[in-house]
Amino acid sequence: MRRNACDSNGLRNIGQPMKRGSAPVYLNLLRIRMPVTAVVSFAHRVSGVLLFAVAPGLIYLLSLSLRDPSGFDRAAAVLTSLPVRVLGVLVVWALMHHLLAGLRFLGIDLEWGISRAAARASAFGVLLLSLVLAMLFVTVWL
Amino acid sequence: MTQRGGGLGAWLVQRLSAVYLALFTVAALAWLILHTPWDYASWRALFARPAVSIASGLFFLALMAHAWVGVRDVILDYIGNFVARMTLLALLLGGVLALALWALQVLWTAAS
């Protein structure tokens, strides 16, 4: 293209429009560095989806536990079985992270902790506190 | 909320439901740890109380509203194909409504 070329409509030619799929792609997750705030945000989304996935199971356990004494015992047996306890660790962490990260986002909505330093600090805090609380609950539960 | 576009309605639903969910979760966890209703009789008696039943019902309504906004965001972000997106959104709406009705039914029968 000649510099300063114009097309038949009199508009500057700025080169070809980008073809779909012609943009550079770099998906080596091991080499991509994410800010801690991005990690918290992504984990917030993942934990939310996980909690939604187990919600039907939890409603079922509630209905089972309220039906009659044998139902209550069956629900208790499910909750103390090994595979459920292993999954439960993940669910408890998901709940803690989603709750704490969510509170952090509500604070940011109210413009608390929006400076970069404060945002990074609160992000680290959320990650740490959710791990600690999850381990606490797990030890009590198991 | 009826202004064109913006997404303000969904944002508000998500925030309001989040506040109630957070308060209920913390209160419920604290109460359960303190009172440990670990047999059928006390568990059932807990849900026979109208305050508990209603607060729990609100919890499930808030949970489904909150989940709807959240999962809808995920679907809108990642599903490019129009038919697939619309199908999943429709299934999501049906799913959260069904779960809400199921939970309310469980609470209702436990309260009677």
C-alpha cells in the first residue's frame, strides 16, 4: 500500500483488517504470569461454578435429613463417607474463597481498597484466609 | 433498571443476594457450631421454627438468583455460538427455578 493512500470512498487505507485467527496466540500457562488479583478473580469464578454444581446434591441431603430418622442417618453416613469428605474439603475451600473474595469485591464496589497496594494486599489476604478457614473447618468436620 | 442495556439489574441482584447469602452463611455456621443439632429430633425441630424456615427459604431464593447471575455471566463469556448459548441460558433458568422450588418444597414439608 502506498502511504497516505485513499480508497474510492476517500477514506484512508490503514491496511488489511485482522483476519480471524491471525492474532498471535500464547497459551503456555506455565510461562504466563498473572497478578495475584487475577488469580483471586479466576478462583472466585471457578469456586462459584463448583458450588453451583454441588448445590443439587446439598439440597438432596437436606431433604433426606429432614424426612425421617433413617433418612437423617443416611445423610450423615453420606457426609462422613470418604469420597464425600475428600470432595467436601474442596467444597469448603470453594465456599470460603467465594465468600471472602466476594466480600473483597463488595468492598471494591464501595471503593474500599482500590489502590493497587491495597488491592494486592487484600487479594493475598483472601487467598490465605480462605485456606486457613478451610483447613479449620476440615479438621473440625473430619 | 428498565433503561436500555447497562446490566444494572443483574449487578444489583447479584450484590443484594450476596449480602444476604453472606450474612446467612456466617450466622448459620456460627449457630450450628454452637448448638450442634446432630440428631434427627433437634434437626427437625430447628426447621419447624417459622423464623428458621423463612430465613432458609429466603436463603435458597437468594442463592438461586445469585447463581443465575453468576453462571449466566460465565455462559455469556465463553459460549460464542448463538444457539448453544441460548440453549444453555434457557437450561440455566429452568435449572435454578427448579432447584428453588425443590428447596422450598423441602422446607415447607419439614415445617408442617
